[in-house]
Amino acid sequence: MTRFLPADIEELRDAVAGALTAEEPVEIVGGGSKRALGRPLQTPHLLDLSRLSGIRDYVPSELVLTAGATTPMTEIERTLTEHGQMLAFEPPDWRGLLGGEGEPTLGGVLACNLSGPRRIKAGAARDHFLGFRAVSGRGEIFKAGGKVVKNVTGYDLCKLMAGSYGTLAALEEVTVKVLPRPEAETTVMLAGLAPEAASRVMAAALGSPHELSAAAYLPTGYGPIVPTACVVLRVEGPSPSVAFRRRALQDELAAGASQVLDGEDSAALWRAIGDVSPLVHLQDRAVWRVSVAPSRGAGLAEAIARRLDAVWFLDWGGGLVWLAVPEEGDGGAAVVRDAVGGAGHATLVKASPALRRAVAVFEPQPRPLAALSRRVKEGFDPVHILNPSRMVEGL
């Protein structure tokens, strides 16, 4: 396998142009922590973007940061923390789940559109993606968006790149919106709730005026912090406001029968939820990520668990279902997608390479949407040299 290691945008263009001329596909790798996401690749070349790193422009007062696409998330988060800021979409770290050995990067998070528990309040990664510079599968340098929050010039290609898994272009530089870090956070824990009751409690909490930033349900608990079935609700903001809203939540939802996690204990719990830590120990199982209407999450998880030996929990107020199921046969693909019934999206996040080749990793698209996806792919990468078949076989 040939390894290309470009140091700037011109060398990146030359590497892609060379692969295009030879009509030999490349696997795009940044930090390498998410290589096990999507369908497995077998390409004659590796396009290593690890040298395209470093923060290039950051003015905290402007709430905008520009960096090389493979800048490690640890560097991004450290710099933002020093200035009391954060990436509001709370990017998760799935190395424990996927067994990845590399370092998560900003470009990788955006290319996979990964968002954590705060998504229900702050939006997805794509909503904070302001601009980029990249090389398409045509061997052409192009850019989109800009370095200001209010930028509506041309097509919003950032939304297209987010979640494309490197199948349309190789990102060289990215610009994101950042926000102030909350002064305080606290988590209210309501124990002993059955799934349907938990769903109703989360809906009531999210519909209240208390501005929750996260809501999840752990039906089997998680470690010593959450030893039993528990709804967890996070409140963030100025300290006096957080204290007031926490008391109001307890009064309205728990009648004093709740517990509270503050500060770093609360932060550690939500990092674990975003990183899918409750399922990490189930190494021999396939893991599905199912996005549905929040009102359906608990019922769907229970329906699947009646047909499969499933371990599960809910995030995003019930709108995100994480399932670990036995990998035998189709890894639960038929059961999971039958339960979703076309009213949601099921993604096979973790499985053996053989299973990821055998079943559709991403939710199969209706024929008109699949045709549109093919036209988009061929517009950016007509010879299919960038991460071919990573999302859909043949693309």
C-alpha cells in the first residue's frame, strides 16, 4: 500500500490528482480513530492527512476557530478551555467503543457529523461548521463558507461535507463556531423508573421552562455513580440560575426523591454517555445507533429487546437509542430496521469487518434519494477514488 503524506493543500491536490490519473482509490485517514466506522475499505493507497494540523486562526472574542483538518481534539479542547469556550455540540470520543488507536481530530468529527448529549439544545456538528478548504475527487482545490458566523454566500456545502465520511472531498482546513463554556452544571438523577415512565419524565423535563442541555435514560445504570435504572437530566449556565432550575426540576418531577451530581462528577457522567461507555465492555457484540422521534425511543428499544438479547440506553431525550446485540447472523439488522419501520435511521456503528461488508451499515435510502446521492458523489468524485464504498457499496 502506498502512503501519501501531504504537508499542505498543494501536495494534497497533487496526491489526489495522481490517484485520479491512475484511477486507483485512496483511503483518507486523519488521526485514524474512526477507521472502523462505516464499511471496511480495501484500497491500494492511503492518504494520510496527519500533517495538516494546527490552529491557524482563533480570536476568542469572535467565537470562531480555524484549524488544519487533522488538528487533534485534545489541542482544540485545551485551547478553548483556556479561554472559557467550547464546541457546543459536545463531540464524543468513540475510541473505547471502536477500539481505535489514533487521535480524534476536528476534521474527522465534522466529516462524520458526530454530536454528543448537548445536541438537543445546541444542534449537530454540522450546525457549527462554518467553512472549509478541501480537495475534491476531481483533484481540484475548492473552499466554501467563511470565517464569520453569519455567512450565506453560495451553497451551504458545509452541511453536505458533514456526515459524508470523506467520500466527497479531503478536508484540509475547517472553521467552526465556538461558544462560551457554562459557568456551572448539575445533573438531576431520578432512579427506579421503568422505560415508558422514563420517556414521559424526559418529555416533561424537556418541555419545561428549565432549559435542559441533556436528558438520558440508563435502564441498567452505569457504574457506581448510577447503580440502578435512572433518568439523568442536565442543567447548565450561571450558578444562581442552575441552582434555581435544579430545585424546580426536583420539585416538579421527583418530589424530593432525586439525587444530584455537580461539577466534574456531572461532566464525567455525560462524557461517558456521549462516548457510549455503558456499552464499551460488550466487546463481542454489534452496536447500533438508532435515531427516532423521542416519544418512540423507549418503546422501540423494548420491542427490539423482546426479539434480541439487547443491552440498551437512551440519549437525546429518548431520540437516540444505543443497542448492543449479538453479532451472530446479520447482527440484528433485520430486527432493528423492521422496528424502525422507515421512521428513523439505524446505523451499525460497531461490528466485525465481515458483518459490515454483509449488511447495510447506514440506513438504506429510498430510490429517489439514493439516485440524488449518486449524482452528488459523481459531481465531486466521478471516478470514485475517495473512500469508495465506505457508506454505500459502489459509491
